[in-house]
Amino acid sequence: MLKSLSPTRCHLSLHVILPVCLVAILGGSFQLPAADYKISPQLMKQLTEDENAAAPFFVVFGERPSLAPAYRMNYQSRGAFVVRALQQIAARSQAGVRAFLNSRNVRFTPFWVENKIYVSSGSLELARALAARPDVAALIHEEIFRLPDPQAAPAAATSGVPWNISQIHADQVWPTARGAGIVVANIDTGVQYNHPALVNQYRGYNGSSFDHTGNWSDPTGLCGSTPCDTGGHGTHTMGTMVGDDGNGNQIGVAPAARWIACKGCASSSCSSSALASCAQWVMDPLGNNGASGRPHVVNNSWGGSGGSTWYQGYVRNWVAAGIFPAFSIGNSGPTCGTAGSPGDYPESFASGAVSSTGVIASFSSRGPSKLGGIKPDVAAPGVGVRSSVPTDAYASYSGTSMASPHSAGAVALFWSAAPGYLGKISNTEQIILNSASPVASSENCGGISGSPNNTYGYGLLDVYQAVLDAGAGAPPANTPPVVDIVNPDSNSSHPCGVTVTFTATAADNEEGSISSISWTDNGQPMGSASTVTKTYSCSQAGSHAIAASAKDSKDLSGSDSITITIYDGSIPAAPSSLKASVSGAVVTLTWSDNSTNEDGFRVEYKSKTLGWSPAVTVGTDVKTATHSPGKGNYSYRVLALKGDQASAPSNVANARVK
């Protein structure tokens, strides 16, 4: 249980609220809702459902480091640089909130992979106290992502090279390279580490004993310190990347690569806190501040609806550290515009699913991305793919979950054959896209029918052609531009009606500064210059994903992204300190008025069988009301009204009418 926040002394003038003051009203301690706009609507809804409501949430900070120097470093140096830079920013900007939470015995987990703190259970009062702090940019709710249920498919042959391996021509690379020296990871339901097709490729196995430290992480707590797979999904995706039992089950694209894993998902769902833990772990699995041990490739066969930028910072930081981010595009096809996040990010490499005949699967999500651009990037085998599953078995599944590990394994195979590309994400993506076999589409998603398109992306994955195009591993002659949004801060909030100025820098090693920078806001073009401006109307209040991208003369691209919030400052502040008392059949309610511009207040109530419904409406500056709901147990809350808009709710008070 969280302890109630103790009141502190402060000085209030009429209708003026100091950012972090706590006031004692009617014998209780309450935080005035000075900055409710920082609290996500979903989290506010969770915290205003019941009198003792509590929910997990993330405290988000706006400060972030410039990671541009990482792109000029060699692979070994950049991992440590990125980790140190992220850790230093998090330690400095989170210090005040960490002390605040510790002083109130609130359990929390600080993250540096993105500048956030996770609170496992917090009240409305705590959330409002945090939102009122100037060092806090936002509070966002915890999300649960569903793993797509893999669709069972007819059993495939168990000898020879499987069709899916030969379709991407991985077996043609094997005489030259099989993935040796490359480490892959998945964030999934876990892995059966001693599966015959996987045990010898596990980095935690030396041929005679196991060491799971730094090779396995389980933030869900379902498996603990020893790897397991509670859903079967992760063992299947890992098998497609590296599986081979040496006895005819050649199921993996890069069978000589090594693997590690983080269990970010339970049997069929993944919490955002577990996924964040995994995102951080893969950057520093050995706990040596990123000096070594990170995987080269991370497969993510999970996702949610499109246009959600909550994981974008994690992916951006992976890329800065030289980790290749492979994602499934989702199973919401065949409708256009169904590309899911995080696969729809510009920084993510997303795969759609095709059958053994190279035809796109009906379930495979289509682009364009809601954040702008063509998605998926490529199409890979995802129908009737045979791979490993727990209890030393094999099974054939269908889904874009099965397609993405083909791309992840292909990168591992490519980097082992062309080590000059190791860690160079943009160069690697470019050569894989350009070497794919183009496939036109009549679906015309996003108005594109030729190739590339929003059905097949750049075409069918072909890792052998990528290796040929790489020129036997010769280092790329060009590096991509590095884009850095310097204004405004990520996760900053801006009132509607104000013009926001966006500024970015772009440069690469060969061409120097690049002035042509393209901007998008939630996928919509916003101009092409180093600085652009936009005035937001109040109808545009909410979250905005801002992206800046630039290309060099050789068509290599770089990008950066931030999220900002636009809020309507005319919406009145929420009431607080709601109390309910009962006398006979009448419930009397009292509250504190924290707004200066309300037209009145709406009292809402609910019972076990009745959702929130209006009880009574009162006028401006009124701070009490009565209601006669009949016998039963009821919950009440109050909202301040301004025209057709309403504030966030007050705290909830319960009443029992006998």
C-alpha cells in the first residue's frame, strides 16, 4: 500500500496553485490538479474509477542526450558511449523525483534506455503530485500488447532445406557464412534453451554447462533465472533465426549465430513495463555499461495498433548503439493502413508475410504507416513456417511473427558474410531493400501500385543477393546523415493557439551539414527546412509524433523523432478534495473549486450495476450538492464545466445509503 502524501506548508493566493504544494483540506491530504494535461487520458480514467483506485504508470522526463557522436564511432565504442550518455541524463534529470518517491515509500523502477520511471502502483493523488512538478514532462499509462496467436498450418517435410529458408536464398550463403560471430536476441515469450535445435547456439552454453547470467532476462518473473517459454511463440521465432539440430532440422536462417533472450511477454501478452525492461537489458545484458555483450540483432514479433510512438525512443537508441531492430508489421490485413507499431516506425525494419509461392498473406498488415512512409519494408516467409516449439518439438505456424525472424536472421547471416556492414543500420537496410525481389501490387495502398509498395514493401527478402551486392564484405563507402531535433524538447507540452518552432540539425561524415530536412506531424508533411513552425488549434489537442528526416546524395537517410503534447488551457482545472456524507436518504457532497473559468460543475455517480451517470449539475463557484440515489452503495466524482468541455474528474468518494 502507498502511504498518503503528507501536507507541506505553502502560500496560496486566490485561484493560484503553486506547482508542488500539498494542502490539507477537511482532514485529508490532497494534491491540487494544476497540471492534469500531463496525465494521459487512459491513466486518468483508471485513477478516477474508484475511491481507492491505483494503477501502474510511467513518469516521463523530457531531457535526452545527443547520440550523434555514436554514428562516427566503431562498433565496439558506440555501445558504451550510448549507454553512458543515457545513464547520465537519466541520473541527473530523475534525481528529484526519485527522492520524492523514496520519501513516500513508493516502489518504482528507474529506466535509462528512455528517460522514464515506472511506478508499479500509484494513486490519483500521487499522479497529480508528480504531474505538478516542473521536472516531469508526462505521466503515461501502462499498456498491454497482445501477441498474435500463431495460426497452425499443415505439417511440413522434416528433411532437407525448408522452403522458407530456400525462398530467401539463405542456404546459398551457407557455403560462405552461416552467422558465426553474430549474436541475435528476441523479446518474446521466452525460449526453451535446451531444445535440440537451439541448445548449441545458446550463448549461455559452453558445450558442457550453462550460465544464464547476461544471456537471459525475465522481467515478467514467470520463469525466473532459468530460461523457459510459457507460450511457445519465442521458441518458434528463435528457431527461425538460428535453429539447427544437426540432424535434418535446418530451420534457422543463420544456424551458426548465437542467441540470447529477454522474456518481455507472458503466454499471450506483453506489458509495456516488461518490454521497457527488455529494451534496456539488450543494450547492456552483461551489466558492464554497454562495453560488450549486446546482441547485434533484436527480433520483435509483437506489436499493437499503428501510430503509437511509445517505443520509438527505445528503437532509436538501439540503432544508435548499432543494434538492428527487426519487427513484425502485424496481422490486421488485408485492409490498407493497418501497419502496426512499433513496426511502422521509420527506425524499425518491418516484415510482412508471404506464402511459399511468394503471395502476400491476407492477414499481413498493409501500409502506409500512420507516421508516414512505406511499410512493410520487405516481405518474408510467414505462412506454414516450420520451426522449434517447447518440449523438443517442431510445428508449422503462420503470421507476421514468423516473417520478422527471417529478416532478423538474414541480417545476422549478412553481417557474418559482410562484416564491414556490422552495426551500420542504415547501410544494411539500404542494401537489403535494394536487393529484394520487387513485387508489384494491385491493392494500391497509399496510392502506390508499383514497387516499392505498401503490401510487399521493397519486395521479397533475398539475403544471397544482398551478400553479392555487398561485394564480399567490403565496408560501405558512405555513412548516413545523423539528424538531431534540438527544439522543442521531447515530451514537452504546449498550449493550443501558440506557434511551436521545430529545429533540427542534419549532417554526415562525407557531405557535412545538410539543410534540407523533411518534417512530419503524425505522418503529415510539415515542411522541409532546418526550422519549421506550426500553430496548433485547440481541436488539435493531444499527442503529436514529430519526425525529422534527411537524405544524403547517395540516398542514405537518417531521422530523429520526438513526441509533444498540445493541450487546451481553457479547460478548467479539476475539482479536488471531494467528500461524501449521508444523512437518511440524502448524500451531501463537498469539494474544492480549483478553477477560475468554470461555468458550473457536474456531479457523477455509479453503482455496481450502473456506470458513471450524471447526478446533478450546479453553477459557478458552487462547492456542494445533494443527491438522493436510493438505497445502495455509490461512488461519486465531480467535473468542472466550460461550455461543452469538462475537466478531468476529481477524486472519487464513496457513499452508502441504507
